[in-house]
Amino acid sequence: MGKSEGSVAQETWHGHVTALTVAPEYRRLGLAAKMMNILEEVSDRKQCFFVDLFVRVSNEIAVDMYKWLGYTVYRRVLEYYSGDPDEDAFDMRKALSRDKEMKSVIPVKEPVRPEDVE
Amino acid sequence: MASHNHEDAVTERRLKPIYDNLDNGNYKVAMQSADKLLKKHRDLHCAKVLKALALLRLYRVQECETLAMTVVALKPTDEPTLQALSICFREMNKVELIVEIFSNAVKTQPSEEYYTHLFMALVRLEDFKRQQQTAMSLYKLVPKNAFYFWGVISAVMQALNSDNSLGQKMLLPLAERMVEKMIKEEKLEGESEVNLYLMILDLLGKHEKALEVVGGTLGKSLLKSQIPSRDERIAELFFKMQKWDKAYQAFREMLIKSPDNWLYYTRYLTSGFKLRENGWKPPDTGSEENATSHEDCNNTNKEESQTTDYDLPEMAAFISERIANEEEKVREKTGKALRGPYLAQLELLLRLSTQGKLEEGPQAGSIEDVLVRYFGLFADKTCCFSDLTPYLYMVPELERRSCLQRMEELVELKVNDGAMVYATSVKQLQRHLTSLKISRFYGFHDALSSEEKGNLASELIKRYKEGLSFGKGLLDTDLQYSDEYLLMAVHLLVDVWHDTEDESVLWRCLILLKIGHKHSQSSHHIKLLLMRFYCMAGVFTTVPSLYDGLDIKHMQQDTLGYNALKYAKSLGQLSSAGQFYNSTLRFFISGRREVTEYMIASYRFGTYEKIPEFLNFSTKIKHSLHFAHTAIEKKLLDILKESEKEGKSFTEFVRNMEIDPSQGTAEWDKVTDQRDLNIMVSWNPPHRQMSADDKAVSLRQETSWVKLRDYLLRLLAVSIDLQPQTSTHALTESQNNREKNVVDNKGDNYNAKESGKSLLQNFEDLLQACSKDQETRQKFPIQGPPTPLTIEYLDGNLGTVMALSFHLVQESYKINEAVADESSQSIQDSFCKHCEKLKNTLQESLKRSRRGLVRDDGEKRVLDREVLTELTLLTETSVYLVYLLGIACRNLSGLKNKISKRNKKKKNTPKPLPECIGTFQSMVEDIGQIIAGLQTAIRELESNAKSLDKNQLTLTYSRDQSEEFAEGESELWATVSESYQESLKELSELLQSKQELLPNL
């Protein structure tokens, strides 16, 4: 599930991965990568600058997969996932062809709070 | 203008504290400050509305409505007042009033904003016709494309929701013309507009025209996001138009680029087979072809080569080519093999096989080879078995064993001198599991004796434990690799249980699943099966946490809720039941509201094609059987527990529920079944899976039960109107106020006597129909849906008890009405008969269910898993009975008073009290005895439950002597004991509190 949002003028117009899940029986078949490719392709056609997503810091398999697909950690969002205890998220990004200078993926060093994330 | 703005600002400043207080929940303060403001500024409408809103949130609905309506009558046009009224009416669920205020406002102040509000209010009301008119007025005022297309989609929605002919003849062509007008004027701006146009053309079946749009300039310039791609749209259109040759070609080309797209393969094959069926030949393709045929100089040859172009060999060759590409990829190590091409080959064979033309196929006789090859390539994927399911039965029965053997050899798990060899890698383990699943699916497990099944189960449990070592590093959210060994062992044990009726197997399964759950917290398969086993064992305390652990959200409440709905109440855990009903109903109520918000968002963002989808979804959940069932059970539970408590009489309580007895809770002909009945995994052979017929039977069973419960609820509701009205007016003042506030929901032509009579007839007819219908008792596989409580209800004669009680209510009302004159003699006779029958039936029902929790079964002692449900239903019935006897009693005491008054006047010939009064009185006493007996039965069972763990060794028997199992076993018995005690305690307390209400004349 995904959407495009943000402002073109501020160069934050981007594709956002709202949720990505594969049924347990159909894992390890490359389906997640395939779905990510589709979202990137559509975002590119919609002239987005980048694609972003949030992922649990503990979800190593997912984080590794996104890295393998060319995503990098843009910033860490503290206690983004509520639970017991709350868990941090990585905000990961990948620049699309419109962002030639890859400005959108320059990492932010300091972690941010969820309320500071648009 | 400046002064006007200044005025606005002042007003705004004055109103702000009221808004703040409303936002912060200080409704009383908000009301007071509104009052203060209104003293100074009597015409500040907005303050009035805010006061109304505060009243609403203080549950003073009637006052709120009165006040708000005085403002509506003034036809306000200022923004803050209109906004406040909107909020107020939305919270009151009276969207039609929002429509009214904005329709008034646009008459004097037509603005984009007010029209938009009006439009959105109409969306909430689902008034598509006025939506369309409003959109067009708005477009005239502000010529933005979006507004014009709001009008177009509104016309489409109107068409989709009107009777078909009107939609087809008038509204859709209208929508089509509306778009085409814009196209002519070259005003189309975006993809969503083209998509809407394509949707209209599709609904009209004008695929040719759609093809021109997609392939033409509009498509090229505006269909930018390419989902679905233009090629795919075109191919789909060919397919819809049944231009099989073109569709065949188009999907073929797309498959070259996307060799793993299953939809393309099925379309490709369907088109190819259609061409074959129709004996299609390609048209003469002009000079070039002719030139080559000259060289051949052989006409027959030419024809043959042309027909084969679209024939089987071509399809087979094409698919083989795709497979060859995959093989090359693997050989060159440039990627992993895709499953699509291999499955397409199997699909081709299946289609030939269903036509009985397998021998015509290119691979005749080699289905086994194709299956074994697929197994060899993909058996280590968990999806391999479900991939192969449709194709496995193509292998002739006698060859299945050898087919499986060839697969088993590929697992390379050889038995060494009889000693078991365990899988040495995750991949090998998964291959082994796939072969086991296929073996079960082929029915080879069914062919085993009970002992062999038991042995295989034990082997699988060992493999399960061994396999856990592969998953040591897994996260909590991951599934254990060897979970399926355990699940299959349990499935085998279920077979043993069914074969031998040995109850200890059930408990063994429970312990195994508990262990499985401990090791694999996220496996929903284990959780669902464990839940079902607990429920079958009569244990409910553990279910809510398992259910919550499934993380069931939104729509899943509707699709999966059936796994818990039946048991919550039937196992006597009434508080849990209440919580479960509440969370379910919250989804159905807020879910529908949310969908409306999404629809509004779709209008705003121009995602028109989603609007009918949202409306469909909303309609579906509105008519969901699970929704109706839960809503009815919730009301029945509230009446059961909460009435005649804290000063609220049964009559008053039910009246406040605003049930309309003349209308069913659901529109039965529109009911939808969203239950996902395939959620639990099963590798059983096809004939032992839930078939489509089974599902239909299950739905009918479920519907009958829900209808029975609905009749019961409505009969309870109608009963409160069948008693002397004075008794309902003995209310305190505050109750009286509330009484007035209750909007009487009952229909105009409502007649309690008639309504009661026909409902009772329906109730009795349905009871009888269910008891005669064989279907009522049909059970399903353990992975399927539970059967509703109809069977237990019928066997306990509880429907009869209820029906007799309603007869007593209705007859006593008539007797009282007729003041026991001669005309009511026959009713009195019938009343007396019913009294007798009621007493006897209830007596029998109790006798039937008066058992201990543990019974002897040969040499073993087993737990009686039925008795709790029986007692729960009996308790429920007894409580309703007590309420109803109260009503009958009020009728008869009314009669008694009238007669004694009359006797005072005619001192000489005092009329004796009619016989029915004495009969009733003695019956009530007898019923008091029976209910006391029920109470004793429950308490005895409770003490049985308390000492349950002491008996454990004779209850379970297992060969598994591992520490983990022993630990699981003692934990389990503690849980069982605890849960039964809790259930029985709830029942006992409920009965205790209601027992005292038994009337006395």
C-alpha cells in the first residue's frame, strides 16, 4: 500500500510506502522486491523526488532488504511504534531520477521525535 | 467590508471559550458560558448551536434537538453557525439536517464553500441524484473540472444503485455524454477523468470505444501512471470483447516481458483454448505470406502451418521457451527460477485434462514428470504445496504412490536401518514437509490404521522438536520452520480421535498446541486451532488473549470473528462475551462511518473509480450476518444481565433499547457472509475439505440460528407492551424524563397483540423447521466453521420453553383484557394447559442436563464437554422465563383486582377467581423449585471443577512422557479447572440475582 504526497515546490513530493507485507507462505520468493519496484516505477512516473518508508529498527530482515534495494537510513525516529516498550523506526529513503543530486537522501544525524515528522 | 470583518473577529473572540470548553469535555461550563453570552446577545445563533452541542454531549438529546431546530428555522447563512450545526447534526446522526441547512444557505448565499458542504452532506446521505444537481450548480458557479466530474460520477453512482434498466438506458449514457462534451471542448485535464470515462464505457459494454480512448491521444497524453499499463488495458479489452486472436497475441507479448504474471498466463491460455474450440484460422495476411506459400507450392501444408500457429503445440512451445529462459538463468547463475512458466505448463495440462483431451497434449503421459520436476525445483518453498494443489489429482489414482515416491526421493531423507533421519537443513525440512502435505492430500494418511496414524503423529512430533533447533535465532514475529510438523501431527490425532472417540486425544492435542504456541508466538495457524480446541473443551478464559494475539483488525472482525462469537456466551463467560460484542460492534459502526470519510476523500482527490468500491464495501458490512448476529446477541446479553438491576425494570430496560418488533434486525434477503472459512490450514484430501456446498449449508445453519435469536429478541420486546400499562409508569422522575426522550422507534401500524402473535408463530415454525431439517445437524471439518447452537437449543427443548412463556404472556394479556368473562374461557383453558406443559418441559430440560463434570467411560473417566453449554443455555432461558412470568403475573393480578372490585359492588353473588390464577400460582412455585434445582446443579458442577486437577491422571493418557509435555499437562488442568469455575460462577451469580424476581400473585 502506498501513496504519493508532499510539495513539489519544497522538493518533498515523494512516494511513500504505507505498508508492505507478504503472507508467510509466500516469503523468500522476491515478492516484496517486486512490489517495491512497482511503487518506485509509479513514483518515478509521477515525478516524485524520492521514495520513503518507515521500518522497525529491530526488523533486520526488512532493513537489510531495503538496503539491498538501494535504500539508506535517512534518520531515526524515536519511539515511532507504540507498544510495550515503544520502538524506534528508521526513516529510509531512495532517490528517484528527478533528484539528480541526491539531495533528498542526505542523512540527518540527530534522531527526531515522531511529532516532528510530517 | 472592514467593519464586517471586525464584527466577525469580535464574535469569534466571544465564542472561543465555548469552543475550548467543548473540546476539553467541559460541557457544563460550555453551556453556562453560552447562556451568559446569549443574555447579552440574543441573536447570536452560533452560541445557541454551541449550547445545543453541549446539551447533546450531556446526553440531553431532546433539548439539544429543540434548540438546534429553532436556529435551523431562522435559515442562518453565517459560516460559524452552519459549521456548528453540521457538527451537531453529524453527532446526532442526522445528516439530512445538514443537507437542509446548506440547501437553505446556498439559496441566499451561493458560494463554492457552501455548495461543497452541501455536496458532501449529500454524499453522506447517499442521495446521488441531488449530488449530481448540486455538482452541476456548483460547476455553473465555479467552472472547475472537479465539480463537473463530481456530477458525472454522481450520475454513475445513481445508475449503479438504481434498477438496472434505468441506469443502462438513461443515466450511464448521460454520464457518457457529459464526459464526451468535455472531450469535444478539449477540457479533460487528468488521468482520473479518463479513468472515469473508461469506467463508464466499461459499464456500458462499449469496449470498442474504450479501446480507441486507451490507444488514442487521450490515453497517450493522460494515462500517465500506467497502472494498469496501457498494454494491459488494451489486452483486457480484447479479452472482454472476446477478440480471442488479438487477446492471445497481446497477452503473449506481455508474457515475454513479464514471464511470472499469472493473470497473463490464464488470459493467454483461455484465449488460446477459445481459438481452438472455435476452429479459428488466421485471416489471409496479404502478399508476403502468399509469396512464401508460392515456394511451398503445397496448399494443404500451408493451411496446417497456419492453424497450428494458434494451436496447442504453439502454446506448449511458447511456455517451454519461457521455461528454457528460466533454466538458462539458473545455469548462468544470473537469477533464480520463476514459478510462473512451470505452473503455466501444469495449467495447460489441467485445461486439456478437464476437456478429457490430455492425449492431445504435447506432454501426454508425463504429468508425473512435470509435477516431480516442479517439486524438485520449488519444494523448499512453503508455497509449493498450494501451488501444486490444483494439479496433483491429474495423476491417475494408481500412479499417485509412485509419483509421491519419486518426490520423496528428492527429499533425500532416507531411513537408515529403521532409525529416523532428521532433516539437516531448513530447505530439506521444508522439502520433507511438502512431501508430507502431498501424501496427506492424496489420502495416504486416511488409509492408515488408527495406530499407524498415532505412530506417524509421534514421529512428526519428534521431527518438530528436532526442527526447532533451526529456528533458535528467529524473532518473535517469525514463524518456526517446523510449525507445520506439529500442525500435521495434530491433524493426524484429530483423525484418530474421530476414529476411536478416545477423548484423551483431544487433551493431548491441546497440550501439543500449547507447546507449539509457546515456541511460535506469531503462528496464527496454531493460535486458531488452539482456540478452537479450547472452545471444544469448554474452556474460554484463554481464548480472549489468543484472539487479541491474532491482532485482528478492521474487516477481520467480520471475516474471522466467527471463531469466537459462538463460544463466548455458550461457555458461560458473559463478561468476556460483552467485551467481545462491543469491540466487534465498534468496527461495524465506526467502520461504516470511516468508509464515508474515505468516499468523501475520493471525491476531493478525484479517485473516482474507488467510490463505487467504497460504497460496495460499506453495503457489504452493513448487511453482514456476523454484524446482525453480534448486534442481536449483544442486546440479548444486556437484557439477560442488566435488566431488573439497579432499579431498572425489565420493561423499562427493554423499552429504552428502542427495538422495533415489527422489523427484523437484518434484511434477510440481503444478508452477506464474509466469514473466511479457509483461514485454518488443512492438507486433507479434497473430499474432506470445506466444499462450496458445505459453506452454503453452514450459511443456512447460521442464518436460521440468527433468525431464531432475532425472533426471541423481538418477542421479548413485544412482551413489554402486552401488560397493563400502569405498571410501566411507576417510574422515578428522572426515568420519566428519559422515557420522554426516547424516540419511539416502533412503526406506525404497530399492534403489539398482532405483532406478538405473528412473531411467535414464526418462532415456532422456524424451531420446527430446524428440528426436522437434517442440515441442522451437519458438522464440518475441524478447520471449518463451528455449527451454531441450534442443536443444543433444540435438544434442550429451550425453544419450546421460550415459546410457552410467550404464550403465557400473550394469553394472560387477553384474559385480563376480557376480564375473565365467558368469551375468554377457551383462552383460559389454553393458558392452563400451557402452564402445565411449561413446567414439565423445563423439568425435563433440567433433568437432562443434571450431570457431573466427569463421567465414566468404560475404564476411563472423561470430562463431559457438553454439560457447560447446556447449563448456560438453560440459565439464559430461565432468566428470560422469570422476566416473562413477571409480565404474566401483572396481567393476572390486574384481572384479580378487577374481579375483586366487581365483587365488592355485587356483594350477593361474588364471582370466584378464575381457575387460571390458581394454576399459574402453583406453576410459578414449581418453576421456583426447578430453578433452585438448576442452581444446585451449577454449584455442584462448580465444586467438580474445583477438584478437577486431582483427577487429571485418569483423564489424560499419553505416550509422550517428556518434561515439556508433563508441564503442559498440569498447566492445562489448572486452566481447565479455573475456566470452568469462572464460567459456572458467573452463571450461578446471574441465576441467584434473578431467582428472587419470581413473581407472587
